[in-house]
Amino acid sequence: MHKQKEFVLNRNDATMSKIEKNWWKESIIYQIYPRSFKDSNGDGIGDIPGIISKLDYLKSLGIDMVWLNPVYGSPNDDNGYDISDYYDIMKEFGTMEDFDVLLKGLHDRGIRLLMDLVVNHTSDEHPWFKEAKQSRESAYYNYYHWWPAEKGTPPFRYSHFDQNGNAWTYNKATDSYYLHYFSEKMPDINWENPETRQAIYEIMRFWFKKGVDGFRMDAICYISKDTTWPDVRDLVKEKYNNDWAGYYAHGPHLHDYLQEMHRETMDGFDVTTLAEASGITIDEALLFVKEDRKQLHMLYHFEGMMLGYEKEGYKRPDPNGPNLVELKKVYTAWDEVFEQDGWGTIYLGNHDQPRMVSRWGNDTEAFREISSKMLLTFLLTMRATPIFYNGDELGMTNIRFEKIEDYKDIETINMYKYLKSKNEDLDRFIKDQQTSARDNGRTPFQWDDSTNAGFTDGKPWLKINDNYKYINEAAQEKDDRSILQFFRQLVKLRKHKPVLVYGTYDLYDEQHPQIYTYTRTLDNEMLLIVLNFSKEKVVYDLPFMLDADTEPLVNNRLEFSLEGNNLTLEPYQAFIFGPLAPGTVPKRRAEKVYVRKEQLKEDTSLESSELAI
Ligand code: TEU
Ligand code: CA
């Protein structure tokens, strides 16, 4: 049956556009890292029956869609991102029957499932690669990328998780080198081979037919390679600022393959896709998600994730933390991209990142709860599909391992080996990793204050944060003012207010170093959001003149003081005011300070006094 399309008018000015309404734009995504969510059988590893036992918890959150990190057959060199069987479930996680129960259990509760699909590479234990590496005559040789040894040393390619940083590994039986952008146990698939592409589309159709609602697509921008294999070191330095992700995301046939994939797999299914867009710049985003290009539905960018690190060193935190003015710039610019077409997403942490509150908020005892709530308010009030990572709703924090032996992540372990071989400062590396390592985000979920946080009866695969004794789900269920309850209430608010999904976003006071202020406007409704990203108390001159008897719609603290135009914000305080009627609330100054690109010309003709704060 042909579905009637619904549209919303997005702006009331010259840039008025039509954004098509879709369920995936209205969804709130919750990411589950299965290895760390809930163990059902005491082996210390989270599993699918564990998730099934928590289905009612997921329902209680009010979220719409679960993104499940890879659960396919895998030897776990990179925790499931190295797939050896796309048609089966990892033994540690359970069986296909368990998976079917999970899928049904989610659907019965009105929750959709987004699978993680890893098709830039397979495991070296995948049958394709096991065959391929036997001989150059193997039917599967051409499923991977090879450099024949008789041509000499292969042109340098950087590998993310290789202990020598080299993406080529020599294979004796074929007397050739295979390519791996990640670890040497993760050979890159040859997408230039049409037969391989069909094999991948077959996998996708298998899961769509099973009823999954879409894919989060791992490293998908890396799939197309220039198989003339030029020496690109200078290019990477000059054009991509020495970031290999930039080069890898610009293969010659990337968009052809994505369009072919859409045609071959998605027609006839009401599904969505979320691309991991490492290496993609803001100017190119629409190439992936512009609706009539029929490629992907959503992507998540890395620009926000790069903030707060120094240029030198590996994921080395800037001692001053991320800069709010920069952060506002990034998220505002990304909002603007999707004003006319396509759709954005927003996140502050995932399985590749440290914990949200430790990085963007403040996880000291005094501020952990309040800053968690402020960040949740931010994510749930932006014009983009929000993605939460399990544990964000409890304010789980970085574990900050002090010894390399505590780490399980291949990224940290191999980078350590690499730096060691170069005689680099390893103590410094460990110190930096306490802020930035991926394992910070992967420690087991904290369910209650019993031994091992209620995660397992056995020995957890990765250490559990000691703070589980007071940061846990059970405790927050009992506390009306917990982060968890705040999260549930805000989720409900977003579900009931289309203005929070589709409303136009406008930034105010872009240069304010502590306060992030914006409005969301749709039809006759406007909401004003004011967030204090700092640990200082700020008396803030509001951009609008609110009535003296205004009460906030949302406040993450008990305190509220509005005197005239002066709103007092305690550390990390978050407010939502409204609903206000747009146009009827007087502004305290003639123009908002933030000027959109396309308006820049006109606005520069304004008197300078009109632009002054
Ligand atoms: O990440 C791909 C990617 O872009 C990584 O370089 C990522 O930026 C890095 O992990 C950050 O430190 C995806 C997955 O999300 C990640 O977990 C996998 O390890 C990786 O692919 C390989 O499959
Ligand atoms: Ca288990």
C-alpha cells in the first residue's frame, strides 16, 4: 500500500523547507554493548538471554530503537567487529533462537532493532578469507585486496589497530600482502569485485527478511579503494591533515556502491540506516543522506568527538577540557546542513568513546548527577535523532585504569606496543588513556549494589567500576530525582512535543563561554533551552524578556531565580522554558548574534549597535 507522505514546514522565513516526517527521525536510539550489558550464565560475558531479561527495563526507558553492537560469529579480536559468520550468533552471546526471542520481545514492546553491520572487513577466520589465503587461484582470493610480492614493498597504508601501524601483512602461501585498515585479523573486503558486493547484499537481505529494522553501518565510508594503489603519503599530509580516515573515506566508487546497496537491499523494506561517518566533512554529508539520492538515511559525524584533544600525542586530552564556543559551532553547523534535506543524529559517547559525563560534563561527586542531567537535556532537545549509550541514563563514569594489564581493547593494547617500540613516553600514554580510552565506556552495566553490580555471577570480562555501589539502576529506580528518572521524563517530553523533533533550531549568544542557549520553533510553539556547561554559577542576561511569573518547563535543579532579564544558573543547571508563542516574546536586542551563512550579506548592512549584545 502506498503510504501518504506527511510533511512539516520547517521555517517561517525565506529558507522555508519541507522536511518529510519519518519514524526514524522521531526515534530515540539506545545503544547496547552486549558484552557488558547483562550476563545470564555466569561466564562473565554479557549475552542475548541477558538482554532478554532486561526487556522491560528497555521499555521503561521509553526509547524507540535499540542499536545492538555486533552479535555475529566472531573470534573477538575486536569484540565482534571481526566477523567470521554473518549468518550466525556469537557462541558467547547465545543462539539464533535467542536472537529471534530478543527481536520478538523488542517488537512486542514497540521497540525497533538496529543491527550493527561490519562489511568493510571480515575476520581472518571468515571462510572467505580462509579460502582466499590458500592460493592466488582460490575462488575467494579476489574477495580481498592483495599486493603481489614480486612488485616489491606495497605502498604505505596506515592501520588503525596494527602494532606497527602498517595496513599490509605478508601471506606466505600466496606470496602477497593483504590489506587491513584495522588489525591484521581484520582483512578489508574487496568491494570492487561485483560478486563480493552481491554476497554482502545477500547478508543484508537475510536480516531484513528476519525483520530487523535497519543497520548501523560500521566504517562504511572506507569500503571503496583506489586499486591503482598510488603512494598517498603526501596527499594524506596535505589534503587530509595527516588523518588517514580522511583519505580512506574518499574512495572513487563509494557513492556508486551505496546507491547500488540501497537498490539491491532496501527496496520494499521499511528500514533505516545509520552510517558511521569517520573521515567525512560537513560539506559532503548530504551526499550520503539527501533523500532523493537513495543511499543512506542517517550518519553520525566525528567532528564533535575530536574536540578537547591536543594535536600532539594519541587521544591526548586538552587540560582545559573541550571549549564550549567550539562545541556550539560544531553542533550548530551540523544542524544547518540538514535544514533543507536529509537528517542528523547527535551523541556524546558510544563504545568507541569514554563516558559522556566524564568527558563533556563533570564526574566529581558534587557535579556528576547534575551535569549528566544537563547533557541529557542537550541531547534530547536538539534537532537530530539522539543516540544514547547504555549507562548514560545512570551517569556511569570513566574507570581510569592505571595499568596496561587492565585493558582489553585491542586499540589501547596495540597502540601501547607501537609506542613502546618507538621508545615513547608510556606513562604519559596511560595517563591520557584514563581520559580517552574506549574501555572506559565498555565496563559492565551497573544494575545494583550486589557483588559485580548485578552484571554477572562469575568473573566479569572487564573490571567493573567500584562506584557501582552507589551508581546503579536499582538505587535510581527508588529515587524520584535520579538521573534515570530525569531521563525518562525528558524522553516522554520529546515524544509528546513535535517541536523538539522537527522544530527549527536557533542559537543565541554563540560567544558565551559557559552558557549554551537556543530555541526550537515549530508553527505556533517555541521552546527556549538554556544550559550551563560550566561548574561556575552564572548570572545570565536572557535573550528574551520572559514574564515575571514564568516557571521553567524543565529544570534539573530545585533552584530557580529570574529577576528581570537575569536568570541565575547554578553549576550545570539546565532549563527549558515554554511553550512560548514565537514572535510575541520580546527580544532584549534587535538581532540574535549568531548569523546564518546565507543571511550574512544582508545582516552586515545592519547598524553595528543592532548587533551588539
Ligand atoms: O570504528 C571505526 C572507526 O572509525 C575507528 O577508527 C574509530 O574511530 C576508533 O575506534 C576510535 O578510536 C568502528 C567501530 O565502531 C569500532 O568499534 C571498531 O573497532 C572499528 O570500526 C573496526 O571495525
Ligand atoms: Ca554470558
